[in-house]
Amino acid sequence: MSPDSNGRGPDGPFLSLSRGMTNVLDWSGRIIVAACLASMFVALLVNVILRYAFGSGIPWASEIHAILLPWLVAGGLVIASARGRNIAITLLSDLLKSRGLLALNLIIQTVILIIAISVLWSSQPILKASQFQTLSTLGIKQVWGYSSLVYAFAAMAIIAALNIFRTLSGEDVADHDPEHASLS
């Protein structure tokens, strides 16, 4: 099979499945970010209104952020990873073409996979310890906030593994089109 006109490489059932899995992870991040932002905003707004109207707010309004903020960041990490918009220096990739660029993408995705698995492995003691920490007002275990680490880095590892497969299939997983790269 030859690469198609948009540089994605040959299409096959496994490549379509890997793109679909990446899209599912992207949407999971979007849903988590939207839910966390909405929940934190509503809690903060209700707390402010109650403080001004009645002189006291919701006691747990400040603690909810300890759970939701890590999930907000984790969702953002997954979105950025799924879209290939992680922080990057593109000097070398801008200079390379064709096979050299695919080789660089393979190296980058392999490093991301190794780092994500390393973070998952090294975070196990933190997760175990957080099972014994409880937020005083909410009574929720801290592990619910720390579990966002597992979500974020497991999703990043899966995306990197899928990108390695796609790169080995000849697909350029990095979008080098400046129109698509700008988020402004």
C-alpha cells in the first residue's frame, strides 16, 4: 500500500483502530476537562454567592479543588498528547524530511512511552500512601485526586504505543502544517 495524499500513510484496519483509540482518549480528556472546569466554577460561584449573601460559604468548596484540579491537568495532558501538541522544540523536525522525520518521530514516541511507564511505576508508593490520607471536610480519600496520574500517564503511554505502531506503518503522526499547529 502506498501513502495516501494527506501523509497519513497506508490505511488498514489496525491503523484505523489506532486512530480511533487515540480519538477516544482525546474525547475522554475533553470530557474530564469540561466536567472539572464546570464543577469547580459552580462550586466557587455558589460559595462566593453564599459568602456574600449569608456571611458563610460551603465548607468543602476549597477542598473540592484538591480532587478536581489534578484531573483537570490530567485531562489536558491527554488532550495534548492525543493531538501531538505537547511542548516541543521543532528545529530538528523542521530540518528533516521523509524517513529521517519518521525515525525522529519513532525515537520521540519511544522516549514518551518509556517516561510514561516510568512515572506509572514510580508513582505506586504515592498512590498507596494517599489511600490513607483523607480530606478533612469532604471525607474523601486523597487517592481520588492522585489517581489522575494513572489516567494521564497510562493514556500517554497508550497514545505513544499507538503512535509507534502508526510510525512503523509509515504514517507521519506529527502534524507539520503550521495552520493546524497553532492553537491561537
